[in-house]
Amino acid sequence: MAWAKILVRGTNWLGDAVMSLPALRAIRRRCPEARVTLLARGWVADLYRREPCADEVLVAPQKRSVLRKQRFDAAILFPNSFGAALEARLAAIPRRIGYDRDRRGFLLTDPIPPPQPGQTPPHERFYYLELLRRAGILDELSPAEPILLHAAAEAHSAGCELFRQMGMEGPVIGIGPGAQNSRAKQWLPDRFVGSALRIQAALGGSVAIFGSVAERDLCQAMAAQVRRAGVQVLSLAGETALAQFVELAAACRVFLANDAGAMHVASALGVPTVAVFGPTDWAATAPAGPLARIVREPVECSPCMLRDCPIDHRCMTRVTAEQVAAAALELVK
């Protein structure tokens, strides 16, 4: 590719951002001399900033004039949205590559037909890689390898120091009990607590519970349960920016989560991660780090992909605290 300046429009959700990293790194390998600018929403920008393959990260939205002045040669759009294509078109970027979805094909110079089921491996990382292959940027899809965040060891050291300053002792068991875009993806809070207490009984240490501002009440209630059991605990819901969460998650001995962004981050940091899956497709959005385990009950209605369960939430209620704790302890052996 003879492009000197490339704009990559990053994904809008944290888990998707992790799963798009192989494609972002592939762009750098294919265009080693190009200046790669990544445009992403503020809540995922700090994850992309960790990546040396992006020369610059801008927070979306940017004024049209700012993007025009950059004189990009090409834009590669990871999101499927109409808005992402319109943004690139209004910035007068001469080559605009993205999947032909959301009725936006006329805004793209390269409207790429999206893959149909079975045309690519099921994991979502291949959705972004296939965009590059169909656009002629990649010759072929590379085999699946663990996705790891850059400088995970440095993040681990920084997180250990942060936990020390917070007075957290021993190995820290991390919990991410939320899932911002789906209630059906959330495992029962008391079972997260039960799993953490079983793990703590075996390993010692303390518990850290992570979440968004909207999940603060949930996390504080869970922390109160842990505290009543005589275990040191800290609720950090709404208390950490993404950059700080990455460091603290990296310092956890094990991490328990739903199918959500925190799961993907912890796993990509190389932390032993146990993920509870129910209504979502575990083959498509499984944690892709080197030390991850999925716990699920294969009920007849899963995966349904619904945000709220219309029946009895059996895909999640049948997963026990004992199962998750056992998977975690096996991972940390």
C-alpha cells in the first residue's frame, strides 16, 4: 500500500476494541511506513493508546475541519455504523473502506460485502481481519493466537503498586459483575461473591470489585457481602478510568466476569480469567487471552442474544458458584 496517512475508526465498545487489535496490528505490518491515526470514543481510547501500532489516538467525534486538515489517504472503518462512514466522507478522505452495512454503501469507495455465517472462523477478531482481506490489505487470514495487550508486565507492576497504596493485601481476586448493554448477560451477584469467597479460602488475599458508575450500588452491595464474611474487599465501581482499570486488572491473581469488556481486558492482560456465558455466543466473543476458561450451561435456548430473558434465565441460574471457583482454581495452579 502506498498510503502515507491512514485513519482507522476504532470500535465503540471495550470488548470489541480488544478483539479488533489483531486487525489494527495487521494494518501496521502491512503499512509499516504509514502514519496511523486511530479515532475512537473516549471510553475506549485509552486501550488503543496502549498500542504502539497507532501513532496517534484522537477522541471521537472530531470536527470535520480537524480531520480534513490531516489529509488522510485512506480510512478503514471497524464499526458498521452509518455515522462512521459519513464522518470519513465529510472529512474528504479519498479511500473509505468498510463493510456495506447500515445502508452506508454509497458513502464508501470500497463497500465490502460482510461475511456470511461459516465464511470465516466464528471468533469476532476474524470479522475485522476479513474486512482487511476483502479490501486487499491482507492476503490471507492468520491463525488464531492469544490476544495480549501491549506492555502487560508494566501494567501489572503499576497495578500492584496501586493496590499497595489502597491497602489491599495478598493476591487480589478481581470481579467484573456488570454488562452495560445487557441484563441477560449478568450472572447472579451472590454467586460471584460465593465464587470469590471459595477462591479466597484457597488462596488467601482480598477481593476487588470493578464496574461503571451505573453499577456502583450493585458492586457496593456485593462488597458488603464479602466484608460480612470477614474478607478484605474494595468496591471500585465508578472510581477508575480505563487506564487505571487496566493496571489494576493486570495485578489481579484471577478475574471473574460476564461476557463484557472487563472480561476481554483481563484476559488480554494474561490474567487467569473465568467468564460466565449464557445468552451470548461463546464461540464468537470468547476471551482470547492465554489463560481463560468459559463456564456455561448448554441450555436449549442459548445463545438467544436477547438483552432481557423472557423466561427463567436458566442459562445463567444453572451455573453454580462451585463451578466458577473450581475453574478459577484450576487456572491458577
